[in-house]
Amino acid sequence: MSRDKIINQVIEKIKDRSDVGYKKYGVTLHDDEPHLHKWLNHIQEELMDAVNYIEKLKMETTDSLQEKILKDYKEDTKKISYNPEPDYSHTWTRDTSWDSEV
């Protein structure tokens, strides 16, 4: 066993995957007859699946990120109270005391 926990987890997953393949096909990878077209087809199918999984995760991540940004924006705008420019027109009065002295 490796001293690296992550490497050990990967090794276990590879072993588990090998068991699944043996149960499904009844032969080990080592003992399977080499047929170039078959192996290229397997690789192609696995890579297409991987691309689909990546696209799905990108979409979910993008949607989640957009939702979080919108939520944060809404929370921030609630914290900022809207104070329009004050209207001082009603508080200003004209000093008419000078008008009578002239």
C-alpha cells in the first residue's frame, strides 16, 4: 500500500472496477483477446461518456453559481436602503424682511 491516501483510494476503485468488468464479461482484461477495433470502440465510448459527464457538471456548476450570485445580490440590496436625494425645496423660504425695507 502507498502512504498516499488518495493513491490508495484510486487503487481500490481500479480493483472494484476490475471486479465489475469480470462479472460483466467473464474474463480479465489480461486474458481478453486483443482486437484493435474492439478496444478502440471501448475507448471511444468511454471518452464520449466522459465528455457527457463533464458537460453535465459544467451546466450544474454554472446554474448553481448563477443562483448563488443572484441570491447574494438580492441579500446585498436588502442591506442597502434606498435613500433618494432629499428634497429641500419645502424647507427653504425666501427671506422677505429685506423687501419691505427697500
